[in-house]
Amino acid sequence: MADTKEHAHELIDRLPPTQLSAVVGLLEAMLDPVSRTIANAPVEEEELTPETAAALDRARASLARGEGIPHDEILREFGLKK
């Protein structure tokens, strides 16, 4: 285990500052008990009702025809910016 920790420290020491913040965020999430519980929770798969399956089919067909809503429009709708 000591070798693994030393290796991790060496890798962290070699990271540029821009990537270091991402690694810190990842480590914090891995150590947070709530995040860990969510990450390890079993996947719950609900059966789709025929109505929901049909709605998904219509939505996918609409996207395939290029009828989707542009990302910028959605952001504006919610008062968000890129």
C-alpha cells in the first residue's frame, strides 16, 4: 500500500495546476460518504409503460429529423449562460 500511495503522490506532483483541481474534486467525491453511497447504489430499472415507450420513440424520431431544441435556446429558457 505504501508503494501505491507513493506512486499516487508522484503522479499528483507531476500534474499541472489546471488538472490538479479536477483530481482534488475526484478524491473529495470518492471520500465523501454520501457520494460513495450513491455511486455504489444498485441501479433501479423501472419497466417502461407502453405510453412512455411510445413517447420516447416519438422524441427520438423528432431528434432524428433535426427537430430538437438548440442548446443555447434551452439555456436562455432557464436563464443560464455557457
